[in-house]
Amino acid sequence: MKKSTILVCGILLFSLTAVVSADVWTDDFDGDELVEEWKFRDYRDKVTTHEVKDGFFQMTNPEGGWGHTTPDKPMLERDIPKSAAKNITVSGIFSTEPDKPADAWIGIFLYSDDDLNYACLLFGGEANQSQKTLIGSMVKANWQDKGHFETGFDVPIHLKIVKEDDVFSGYYRENEKEEWQLAGGKTWNHKFDVERVGIGFMNSWGGQTVVFLVDTLSIDGEGIKPMVVVPQGKLTTTWGNLKAPR
């Protein structure tokens, strides 16, 4: 019995150590304010509002009216350690209001030290068209479009961008039960070291108010420390309740 107890304790200790040492940082946005790692910045008109509410990060941009070459985008960002600069995976669960794309591209950004030198995996697109993903890079202020691909479903959408050395790939899926789909079935190359991760708007040209909703965001890379405060689980609010007519 004693040996069995020791063995079980050893397994539990090993498991706990594995969880603690895992290089994954996850924010479930369960509280009512942003954790200290995040920093928010707006674009030139300074009209975007943001809040943590009902288990989501919510960023609201009224009217839009700017293009993809604008460096100062509405963006929630956090720095990453140099140890994760070459190989990193960022994933999350996202939605928008309205549900259909509203002439905007929104999603995950991997930034260099230059606001106009980054790689991104986005969703959205043109109003009244099917939901799409967009992959590509801004290379020294020149947009390198790698394709717009229909998803076959609407929001919420799961996105994952992966950087392995200088090779990038973007993935999407409808829910946790689905397999990740490689956007466009291809990868792309862009040589730079990642300095920070961003989630926000690439552009918004349709003149409509768009609300960007983030359910969960995870960053996986060497030296990325787990969040100090362990998430307590989502609030009882569901996507259906959030989307219900007000």
C-alpha cells in the first residue's frame, strides 16, 4: 500500500510539474479587466473601445475607414521572450458582431520590431459574402497576399498561426471536435524574429461598426510562462446568449 501511495504521489507530482513547466500562456478572459501582460493601442482616430466582459475580450471599432497599410491599428498586444522569437504558435477562438463579414479583416498578428513588418492569419472579408480566412505578410510596408479561402461556416472560428524558423502556416476549424485545416493548403516564407503577438484589426473599410470578440487566446513557445492566475473556467454566458437580440 505504501509503495502504491508513493507511486501515485510521484505520478501526480510529475503531472503537476509538467503542467507548471509547459511553455503555454492562455488567457480565457474570465475576469473583468485585462491581465497586465496585455497592452492596447488604437489607430489614429482613437475611437476604438475595449472591455473584458461576459468571459470575452470585446473590441468595438465604429465606422472603420482605414486600409491595411496603416501602421497604428486597433490592437491588443503582448511582448514575448527572445527564446520564442523563431518558433511560436498562437491560437484562439474568435467571433464578430455582426456575424457576417463587414468589410474588415480581423485576427492574429505576429510582429517584428516594425509595425509594418508582420505575418498574420485573419478572418472576415467582404460584406454579405461567405466567411473567409486570409493569410499573408506585411514586408517592409508591402503587403504580400497569400490567399483568401472560404471556411464553409460562420463564426465563431478557431484560428492558429504557426511559425517554424522562417516558415508560416495558418489553420482554422469550426470547433474543438474538428481537425485543423491548413488555410489554402500552403505555407509561406517571411524572415523575421517575432517580438510581440497581437490580436485585432488589419483594416476596416466598410464604414460599419464591428465588434471583435475573443473567447480564448493561447501562446505556445519556448520561455512562454503559463499565466500566473489559473483561469477558473468560462462564465455561464454562451455564444447563443451573447448573440441574442438585445
